[in-house]
Amino acid sequence: MKKKGLIHIYTGDGKGKTSAALGLAMRAAGSGRKVFFVQFFKEDAAPSGEKAFLGGVKSTIEMLRSNCRHPIFTRSKTDLQKVQSSVSVTFAEVKKRVKEGMVDLLVLDEVMAAVNGGWLSVKELLDFLETRPAHIEVVLTGRSAPMELVKTADYVTEMLKIKHPFDNGVGARQGIEY
């Protein structure tokens, strides 16, 4: 009999939400669990350390990227219909894969940005969490986790930014921030 999967939230303004999710994904994969790591607001072509690493462990960790950047980066050039479509298509694929039963740990990286931007409703995410197969462990990451999700989660960790080089004009560095 499979044990009940729990819900984790990594939220807050501090660095480390995706890194914590990756650590849990590696631990789960190392224990033989099938991991589906979904990144909202990451383009397929965009380089990142996690993408390169996960590409080498495809047998136990599968990655899906929504192939759309967040409007905070694209600003006035943002095609909001493309963003909505990207989030909808990505979440539909998540539901399909979960229904197929080949997932033990599901990571929805930056899903809070999809919710807070209005591209995915809290209700739709809550409905999904409540109706998922009971054994699936789920990780939700992103800033400003809505209270409804926090109340539903079993683990909630807030990353608190005390100091960050970005505040002094240091941009994101490959291998450290992405």
C-alpha cells in the first residue's frame, strides 16, 4: 500500500525555493521515485543548471518547461494571451501525466507566479491537489503563496531575504541563480 503524499510549499522573497525543490527531487529520485519537475515561466531554450543536471537523470526525473517568460522580464513586450495559453497548456499536461499514474513526486516550480498573475486560479489548483492520486507528493514554489494554499499544505517553508547581491546591481549568475 502506498503512503499518502503530502503537500510542500517553498515561498518567500529569499533565494532557495527552486533549489530546495531540486534537493527534494534528487532525494526522491535517489530512492527510486518517479519525479515530474515542472517549471512555469521558463523557456525551453533558456540555459539553467537545473535543466542541464536533470537532462542527465531522465530515467527518474522528467522536466517540463512552460516555454514562456514571466511578464516581469518581458515588460511591455508581453503577449498576455501567450502567457495564459502557456500556463493552461502546461497545467493540462501536468493533469494528464498525473492521471497516467507515472508520478510519485510532482514539483510545480513558480506555480505561485501563475496563480498570483491570474493565469491559474487558486480554486483550480486546490481542486487538482484534492483530487490527485493520494500517493503523489507535491511541491509548490514561488513568492507570495496564497493563504488558501498555505492552509492546505502540510509543509510550508518561507525563504526570507536578508541580503542579496541583486540589491547592489549584481545580476543573476549561471550556476548560482540559474
